[in-house]
Amino acid sequence: MSRRSLVSPALYLVTALVALVNAPASLALDATTAIYFALLPGSVPRA
């Protein structure tokens, strides 16, 4: 299991907790987190 697999649930938990206080901030954090994981090296399999 990679470190990315261990960290991502914690990040999404934080954004869920932020959603209880501020929905737009939570959406921004979700988008930022998704983009971060999409752009990490190794996120696209090599041919």
C-alpha cells in the first residue's frame, strides 16, 4: 500500500469536517485534493 493510499482518506475526512462549517471551502479543498492526486507522478500507468 502506498503512502498516497494512506493519506487520501485522511484528507477527504478533513474536507468532510470542513463541510460542516463551510461548504464552499470544502468544495475547494475537495477539488484541490483531487487535482493533487491526479497530477502526482505515478498516477498515470505507463504503457
